[in-house]
Amino acid sequence: MPLQGQNVESKDWCLSICNLAGDEKQNTELIYLKMQNDSIMKLATSGSMRKIPLRIGVIQTDSLDIEIKELELHRAVANLNMAYHDAHFVFYIDRINVIVSSLKLEELSQNGYQVYNDFSSKYDLQDVISVYIFDHGREFCQISGPSISCGRTGGFSYILSERTNNIVMSRFDISDVKVFAHEMGHFWGLYHTFEEAQFGKDNFDPDRCGELGDGICDTPPDPGAIYEVYVNYTTCELSNLTNDAGIEYKPIIENYMSYYKPCYLREFSFTHQQLEVMMVAATQPIRKTFVR
């Protein structure tokens, strides 16, 4: 007579899936991100690692209660740390403040950014990078008759300047993995890959790549996002666009300091020399005061 076996497994499923309130997952994620943040604060600096504290300043009109989820802020810093891993930068939230002001992000550029400079002089702290989070003051798209124009500012920061100790972010873009890393790149000395106003347009001359454009030789000449129509976002490549000499542009579309949109299944990145610029900047008096 053949033997028959039966394996019976009993589980109390209510231990894990019954009576869920709906917010457990997000609250649990926040706890783990705060634990990670606290461990960074307590971590002893060693070797080439650079600990960098952030003061988050949330700009609000009248409420002293923070009108942005703390989880969103911790996620943003966790994404920032992934972007800067190869630079050996590790950021952590030192404090979160509410700053009561009616200013909107677009208003900061008024009078040649004097509004921004005055705001920074009033609220910046010494020896810590402030990340100011502003609301936008108007809709992103403006309709005029049969035409429509759309655009928004995700943030901005001075490049290696002593005028301010901050970067500005929009509340809309604080969770964008590229925008936050992009603005932080400016703070540590990086220009746009399509830069030409400061040093002149990169002319494909390998002997002058350190003098023109963004001053970095391993970022190829970039015509700028105005030519984005030439980008094939499946192959992540700009095609069929040449300079006056007939040399084809091949910028790094997924570079953090470009203005292109994300490529299909490609992560944003910094080049080796971009990382080197930021790491050297962190050793100089103008920036080392922010490193712990």
C-alpha cells in the first residue's frame, strides 16, 4: 500500500495583513530614513568621506506647522546621497525650520536677484548649507490667444560664491532626483555642460577643453537643451546636429549638469572630472567650512 504524505502549513495572516490603517508603510520608511540620518550624524569622519549637514528651510506664509511631509525631505536627501556617492559626500539633515515669508520662488530673481541676496543675508546660517524650499507663485503654463508657453524654475544656486550659503529648491521639484543634485553641483563648483557665458563656447578643441565651456574635459561639447528635439531618448543620444565645422555634437544626455530629460533606463551621473572638481572644492576655504 503506497504511502501518502500531506504537508499542512498554518499561518496567522492577521499578524501581517489584517487591520491595516493605510499609512504604515510610509511611516516605517520615515523611521528607517531617520535612523539612517542619525547614524550619519554620529559617524566619525574618516579618509576621503565628507559629512555635510543641511538645514532645511521651508518657506510658508503664516503657519508654523511644516506644510511638507518629513518623509519627502528625507527621501530627497537619500537620493542626494546616492547621486554623490562617488564624490564621497554624505549629506544629512541637521535641522528643519519654518521660515514665515510671502515670497515665491519667481520673486527671488527680481532686481537682479537682489531680493534673493537680501533673503539669504537675513536667513542664512554660518557653516551649514541651507536648502530653502519655496512655492511657485504662478502656473507653469501661460496661455495667450492661440499660443501657450510652459516652463518652471526647479531651483538655483550660486557657483562657488561667498555671497550665500544656500541652494534654492521649489517644493514641486524637491523630490526630483536630478534637480536637487544639479543645484548642489553648482554649489560645489560645477557649471552647466552647455556653459558658454563665463568662458566662451566649447569649440571641440581638446587643447582648450579646460578653458572653454564648463572647463571640464570629460564633458563633451553640449549645444544646450534648446536643441533637445535632436535627442533620441531611447538610445539616449543626440543625433544629426553639427557645429559650423561639421563636427557632430554628442553630449552626455544623462549628466546631472545638463538640461535634458531622463533617458530610457539610464541613471543620471557625474563624470570623473566633475567629481574631482567638487572634491577639490570641498578642501578649499570657500567650501570646507561646510564639511564635518
